[in-house]
Amino acid sequence: MTETAHPQSQGTSESTGSAQFGRGVRLPRTERRAQLLAAAQQVFAANGYHAAAMDDIAERAGVSKPVLYQHFPGKLDLYIALLESHVDSLVKAVQGALSSTTDNKQRVKNAVGAFFDFVNGDAGAFRMVFESDLRGEPSVQEAVDRATSASVDAITETITADAGLDEEKARLLAVGLVGLSQVSARFWLTHHSSMSRDDAVALTSTLAWRGIGAGFPLQHP
């Protein structure tokens, strides 16, 4: 299935300096949805949720409002869809970090690195996940909570299997690692001193590894 954007001539870039998406281009539904989410990310990042308007998002995407509403019934639906996509990206990165090696020390470093990469990537993405101003909205809070809970679940499973701990103890360690990684990454980004990403990840993961790796050694080498 393809859709046609609003048949207007191409406009100039908006005042934010980001170019508009092409107009009058027929796209499959999945590609159109991705395009709309990308446009929404720009508008939400520039204006915040409350000041962002569906008119602005449609204009940025180069489509008519009816096309936008075909995919997202309202601004909150669009915001949640975008938030969910960011949460999915973070969770997949953490899961990939844990499954990429059987070396637990490297696993810890990779997991820490996943949070640093997420925070250091699209600033609008990490702010939506970790600093959303809509946490009072239940559906938003649920998505935000999943960013932490799914990451904790993945790490808990790994610690339980490798360190021989019961799930309750393993989960507490997993929460500690996620919290350490998230807060350290956000602090590093905010202050962005001369310390490189690799140095920051190494320092943070060393702290975590000395606590987890030394205190709870691998039970089945």
C-alpha cells in the first residue's frame, strides 16, 4: 500500500534549519510511518510536547494533516509511538550487548556502553525516555518504565545464569548496573568534559565489574 503526500510544491526549510521531507512522494505505509516519526522527533525536540502542533509535524513531513491522522489519531498517540521506538532501540542495544560475548567482564562493559551510546546519540531520544515531561500520563509512564524494566530483566537473566544467585539478588544487582549506567551516561553527556566516551565507559564499567565480577564470580567457567 502506498500513500501520496500533500501535492504542494517543495517549501524552504523551517526556521529550525532542518530541511523538510520531500512532498508528493508515494511511500509504502511502513516507510511513511517512519518518515512521520522522524518529522515528529524533530518537532518534539525543538518545541517540547506541549508546544508541538500536529500542523508543524505534518508540514515538516511534507504531508497533509489527513495523511498524518491516518497513522496517528492524535498528538499523544504520535508521541507514545515515538517513545516506544526509542525504548525498543535501547532495550535491543542492552540485549545485544549481553548476547555479543560470553566474557562477563566484556558483557558489563558492553551493557554500560549501550547506555552511553543511547544517551550520546539522538539527544531528543534519551530525553524522551529519561526526562519526559509527560510522566503523569499513564501510557507514557508505562513506556518509560519499560526502558528500565526490560533492561533489568535481560541483565537479571544473565547474572542468574552465570553467578548462581537467586532471581531476587540478581535483580537487585541488575537494577544497580542499569542505574549506574544511566545516571553516569547522563552526567557525562551533560558535563561533556574532555573525557572521551570510551574512557567514560571504561571507568564506569570498571566500577561495576569490580563489584559484580569480583563479588559474584562465574559459577560455571
